[in-house]
Amino acid sequence: MVAKTGLMKLLILTAALLAFGSSYAQDELRNTFFKDADAAKAAADAVNAKLYAPKTYENGMREYNNADTGLTRGRNIEYVRSNAADATRLLKEAVTKAELAQTALALAIRSRQEGANAKAPELSTDLWDQAQQEFVRAIQLLERGDMKNAKRREVEATSLYREAELAAIKEQYLSDTRRLLNDAERARVGRYAPITLGKAKQLLADAERELNENRYDTDLPRSLAIQANYEAKHALYLSEIGRQVRDKDLTTEQLVLSWEKALRDIAAVADIVPDMQDGQDKLAAELTAYFEEEAKQLQALKQEKADNEVRLADLEEELRTLDERLGGATVERAALIQRLEADARVKQQFQQVEKMFSAAEARVFREADTIILRLVGLSFDSGASQLKPETFDLLAKVEKAIDVFPRSELTIEGHTDAYGGDDSNQLLSQQRADSVQQYMVNAMRIPTYRLIAQGYGETRPVSSNETESGRAQNRRIDIVIKPNLETD
């Protein structure tokens, strides 16, 4: 009786709506019949039920489309209502099943996303397609309620996704090197440059090993691949030279003389007599010493220029102010003179400290009034932060340098190269800075209020991370001394 009454009310409502016009009536009927179905469809789309509960979602959408078509074509109202209700029920069921799949198959879903991020669908197509098949099968089994077999398929899919991801990463970072080595093999480079070619192969193997062990830290593998590329290209070059010598297009003497010419040209620029009667070692050493001294002088000139520019700007501003205010000029000029004296004193102190360290111990330079001790001779064991006893002599010199600037503020900066994860490098740099700070407190008796320890990880390189020497320069402790200009 109740059902008949409800149906009667529906028919009356339908007739009333039709009286207002077919278009308006259809819109109102759609709002009436599809309110719940539209909400269920939106919820299903929000959880990607089309992927995670495909069969149930498909059935729900079939009923939804049938209801929509029936309403548009003016079919029986009860038919439309029934289809819409079935669509609502099935789409809600799809939401439940999709949410279950996202929980039960979470590992495969995450591996799938990581593989997509690595461009595995384009770079590792076969493995990706196999993984997709296992993943779809796992979803189908889970949708039917077969949790045990669904989990088994998930394990297979996860493994294949991870293989596809790794293959894609290798393709991105190692493919160029592999092509170069293949070219070298076809050109029989190993006959003329076996050492260099062997080095390239070893670097490629090292890069692949690093990716196998930690595919998400690509800094080291990328650097190794770049080095391998260089060695492979170098091997091709050496091989060509070897062929020319073999074919007598180039004699050994001509080859050596061509290399010596390059050194002679550089020696001419440095105004050094190129003595190579016993080989190139003596000239190479002279050139190295010359350019090291030139680099040192250039650094000093840059520092002095920066200091002069800052000082000149300050003086000009203060002089303008004095010219505008004659009253109190005597006090202002006295303060200006005091500042100039302080600047001169810091410069003398800097020169005093600079002479304390050898090139192997520290680099000493200025940035305005700040003094920086770059402790190139202070090293730590790999991954460790404990100071080694052999560094204590250097730290004793650091203490004497700090004493030149009484009451100065001191910052101990820890830095690493780019190898390793960002978070682990940040932590290691902070731990090393903390170790130096603790030594200063305990051994040097420096008050803690004068000290700040700050780790910067790999964020402030001073050289390229693509070379071993550059990375060695980036692994460092800097002592930043800010003098007290009023009392020092």
C-alpha cells in the first residue's frame, strides 16, 4: 500500500512537471532521480574506482547511462528510477572496493607511481607492461573477493614495477655510456688503449652497482657515468693516435713533440723557459707552482677590491653626512678615524693569521671584516664526525689565530660534497661542526657564547662535485671569525 502511494505521488509529480514544459520537467526529474547517483559517481571518481574496482564501476556506469538515456528519451519513469537506484548502489560498492584495493595493494600502487615517475612506461616498456598485467589481475581478483591470490599477484606486480623503475633509471643515466663503449668495442679500441677503456668499463660498472644499491641517490652514479663517458671518449682518441702510429702516419717523435708544443705555449704565457731536455716533469712542476701563486694573488686582489669598494662607499656616505651637518662634526670625524684605524688593524691581523698556516693546512681569506679559515687539512674518516688525533696540531694553530681576534664571534661551518642523501649529508655536516665546537670549548677554553656550530650539508659547494679534487674541497670545516671592531 505504501509503495503504491509513493508511486502515485511520483506520477502526480511527473504530470505536474510536464505541465510546466518538457525541458524544465526533464531537468527537475533529473535532479530528483539522479541526486544520489551523481553523488555516488563523484565519490567513485574521487577514489579512481575506474582503476581500482573496474568491473563494479563499469556496471554502475552502465546503469547510470541507461537511466540517463531513458530519461532523455522519455521512457517509463519507474524504469529510470530503478536504473538510477541501481547505479547508486553499484557506484557506492565501487567506492568501497576501490578503497579496499588502495589499502590491500598499497605496496604495488606505490611502486607503480615510482616507476611512472622514473619514466618506466617509455624507457622500460616490456617490464612495465608485464607489471601492469599483474597489477590488473590483482585488482580483478580482489574485486571478486579472492584476497589470497590478489596479494600473490601484488607481489609479482611490485617486483616487476621495481625492475622497470630501475631499468628506466639506468637508461636515463647509463645509456650514453653504454653506447660509447659499444662504439669503442666495434672500433677495437681495446687493442690500442686497453687501460683507458678498462677504466671506462669499471666506472660504468661502479655506476650500475651504486644504482642497484640505492636507486634514489643518483648524485654518485651520475658523476661516475660522466667520468666513464670521458674515459670512453678519451680511449677512442688514444686509439686513433695508436692507429696513426701503427700506420706510420705519425711517428713517436712527432707525437711527443706535439704534446711538448702545448706545454711550450703555456710556458710562454707564464714567461718560463721551457726546459724539457729530461722530460716534461720539471716544466710541469714550474707551471703548477706559477699558476698556484697567480691564483693566490688573484684571490687577494679580489678580496682587497671588495674591501675597498665597501670602505669607499661607507666613507663617501659619512663624508656627505658630515658636510650636511657641521654641528658635531668633530665627534663624527673622530668616529670615522676610529673606524679607519679598526679596518687597518683587522688587515694587519689578517696578514698575521695568514702566515700561520701552510697551503696544506688552511686557506685564509677575508670577506669585508670577516676572516675565514678554510681548514683543508682537517679531515674525518668516511661517514664519521670524531676528530682524529693527527688534526690536533692544526687545531692548535687555529687557537692561536683566534687569539689574534679577542672577543670575536666564531662560527664553525660544516660542509660535505654532493655524494649521499641530502638529509644524511646535512646531519653529518652538523655533527662534524659540533665536534669542532666541543673541542674548542674543552681544549681551547673558548666560552660557548662566542661559538655557533652550523652544518650546511652539500648546499654550499666551493668547487665542482664532478671531480675528486672538487669534492675534496667541498668536504670541509670553515671557521668564520667576526672581529669586534670596537675592542680588537
